[in-house]
Amino acid sequence: MIRVRFAPSPTGYLHIGGARTFIFNWLHARHQGGVVVLRIDDTDVERNTQTSLDSIHEGLEWLELGWDEFYRQSDRLELHRQAAWAIFEKGLAYRDFTPAAALSENPAAVENPGGAPENPGGASENSGAPEHPSGGWLFNPGMRELTREQSDRRANAGEPFVLRFRVPRDSRPEVVVSDAVYGTVSKATADLEDFALLRSTGMPTYHMASCADDADLRITDILRGQEHLANTFKHVLIFEALGVEAPKTAHLPLLMAPDGAKLSKRVHGPVVSVTTYRDAGFLPHAFVNFLSLLGWSPKNDREELSRDELVELFSLDGINRSNATINFTDQEPFDPKALWLNAQHIRTLDIDELARRLMPYAQQAGFTNATPKKLRAIAPLIRERIRLLGEVATVADFFFTEPRSYNPADFIPKKGDAAMAAEALRKSKEVLATVPAFDHATLDAALRAAADELGVKAGQMFQPVRVAVCGRLNAPPLFETLEVLGRDTVLTRLEFALGIV
RNA sequence: GUCCCCAUCGUCUAGCCUGGCCUAGGACACCGCCCUUUCACGGCGGCGACGCGGGUUCAAAUCCCGCUGGGGACGCCA
């Protein structure tokens, strides 16, 4: 049984990259009838916020995909600590008593945490910490060699320490990872630093908590962003130290912003937030469909895929290795392809569902008279004309409110003048006041006959009427629109327009 | 700086592993035409890419090497 997990840390809202990782996990699990675990990786007490946790839930729920099991790492700290000490007992980890403060006093360590010496010649005087022959911090001096007795004595005396993994640089040349996407990737142990397992506060680090939980929750497959590929070497070491089999991994290519950098909440702002998509009127599935195509392909030229098709077609083999750029600007926050896919999915919705999904957006637009019945009547008229559900506000406004600010020039038909427009309006009003029924067929016949009588083309007849009832040049088909609006409203607007032309 | 990864139209991608069917396919966007009472939908067509340089081979987008470019990771963050 496949078991996957999505493990966000509650330090910001759910963004597109996180959503995609979740979607891939979900698809991978559902494809083979597996289990989806949602695990909140909240071991960084300093940065966790309830707002963020709520945002993650809100975002994931909106996707309408669901998950099967839920955990919070903060509820499982004892497990993580036990795992860390078990590694210590095996001699595979050691206490590092180097004060955290000493490190932050070192300007180079703060401004240049990567370890690249700004002044190579003076690097050694910075800390005296062992560095990789070609740069890069490996471990703090003296700590690795402490005997168990010395270590215990200092710990018992209350001296704070962090527990570090003892990377076996002497006994083992490299760590090899077999990734479902990137293939066999290896890293020399000489390039791996002694990473922390437990902080001086006793809290587990991400590496420790993540691995201990993956083992305990029997996670079989890990799908996550490629930024974690380098961490995987450390994790392999932890799993081995724990004596468990490491889960299979599949690292996903990163989602990039148009500026070329990794998508980030901090620099790219709300345009990458899942709720921004929801609020604008994306259909959850269209959003899922769009993200599923970023870094993955069914390889059969299909793009519009239903949820079942996605589950059916999804395979790790279809995941690419190169990063994908998602297009957005401050003015247009949505990738044109996402917009197109959303429009496509809107068109496949049946009218009742479309009307139902339109309701919140109509209310949001302030259309207090929006009823399910009215939206049901309008939905077919705008289904092919909106890309976002939120566009109901601008495309269907005249169904709910009186048109304002007419542009008199709009009334003038092609190859016509104001007199022709006024004539068309007068005639229409006369005909529509007496027409036996207010339905498409009757309206069509009556208005065309009226145009003939006036000696104008149908288009010249319809344009002034359309502008009178809709307030603008471009609108849904005229007869259906008149039908939905009803005779009284239409007559009133025609009368009003007559006063403008 | 060190390590790891990546490299096909503006963007998302197919093709690469198992060289020839590739005068490189699809989609979005853009442009044009058609349909049409406007808009939209739809249909048709156009524009547009194998980063560079060496190899290997009868033959390379596909294999190898180098270069360049891009990204990521190097924390008592995740």
C-alpha cells in the first residue's frame, strides 16, 4: 500500500508550489489506491502561526481533493527525540556544545552563512571551524572528538548543546540516492556537514522530525520540491541510522517566477497564493489541471483533463527534470494558460453547477437580487464569455443593476446615424410592448420584421437595442438577454435610452 | 566559494533512455481568414525552438566531452 505525505510548515499562506506538491502526491496516491497523509511540519515554534495553518487548510480544502490522515509534528515531539537519542546511543550522533551566540557574533557567519569567505586569505581567523578543503563548513572543532564521558559531564552540568549527526566521512565515500525523477544522484560524504538533529532547546530539527515521522507513519513515497534533493542525502543517513528502509523519493522540478527566481511568497507576494486564484474565480479542478501540467505531462498531447483522467494518467515517468516558469505580472496575476483552462472547464460545467458556483461571486459583486433562479437563467448566456467566475461581475452586471453612463456614440449603428438609432429604439419599443410572447423565437421574428419595415439591416436594428438594455456594445446574444430581463425592464430601458440618443 | 541539478518555439510541453519515421509534434499567447445581430465560442491558416563548440556515426534534438547560461542547496528554517 502506497502512503504519501504532504508536509507543509505553517509559516505563510499556501502558495502555488505547495499546492502543486500536494496535487502530485494526491495523484500519485490515488492512481494506485494509496493513502494521502497531511502532516503539518511545525517544529519551528518561532515562525509558526495559526493564520498560516488556517490558510493551508483553507487552500487545500478549496482544491476539493481531500486527504486521509492528519498529523501535527508538534504532537509527536517525543517520538522525534527518542529517535534522535537512539542515533546518539549508537554513536552516530554527538553533542556539540558550541554556543549559538558565538556563531552569531561572527560577522562572516551571519552575513555569509554559506561559508564563502569574503576574504579568502583571512578565512581561518574567523572561527577556526573545520572547513571543506574547497570551502564550506563541516563541523565545529573539538566537538566531534569529545568522549562520551566528557560529553555526559558537560551535559549534566547544564551546558546547552545541539545534537549533530556524525557524517561517516572516513568509512564511506559517498551517499547514493535513487530518485524516481532524477535518477541516481550521489554526493561525497566529504561534502556533507554534520547537520543538527536536536536544537539546544531540545526541539527536533526538520531533518530529524521529518525522517522520524516518515518512518513512523510508514510513508512509502516522498514527492516534494527539488530544493530538497540535497537534503535527501542527509535523510538517507538518518534512515539508515534508524535502521529503517528509506522511502522512495521523486523530486519535482521547481516552479519559477517570470523573473527567473524560485517562486516565493516573500518576494512574489499574493499573486502566488492559492486563495488569490480562488477569489478571482478559478474552478478548483481547473487550477488542479493547470498545476498538474507544470512539470508533468501525460505525453499524449492532452491538456484538458478531468479529475478521473488525471488520476488514471498520472505517472512518475511523466515528470520532467527542468524547472517550469509560471507567467504572471503585477497587472495580470494569472498565467494565460491557467485562464484558458479555467474557461474550458467552465464550458464543460452543466448549467446548474455553473449557476451554483457563480452565486458567491455575484454576491461578492453586490448583486443583492441574485437568486439561484436568476443565475440559472443567466449562466447559459455567459458560459462561453467568462474565463473566471468573478467575471460575472462585469459581464452580467446589467442583469442585476440598471446600466449607467451610456456612451451616446455606442447607439449609432454601422453606416447609420443618431436618427437611425432613435428610429430603431422607437420601433423596438413599439414592437416589444405588443409582442405576444417574450421568448427567443417571437422576439427574433418581431425584431427582424421591424428592421425590414424600417429598411435597415438587422444588425443596425439590434445594436441600439443592445446598448439600451445592456449599457454597452458587447454583450450576450440579444434575444436571450431580452427574455431573461423581461418585458418591463426592457421597455423601461428603451424609454430611458430614447432620452439620450 | 563548494556541492547538486537543469538546458526544444515568448510560456507549458512531445520527441531524447532504445540515433534515421523530425523539412522537430501539440497547447497557450499573438496575427489573419471563416462562422456570426455585437462580444464570445467554434473552424481554418500563419508566426515561432533543438544555447554554443567539439567529437562518435553512413546518419545526432537524440550518444560522449567541453563551454556558456539558468536554478537549487549549503542554519540550533523548513
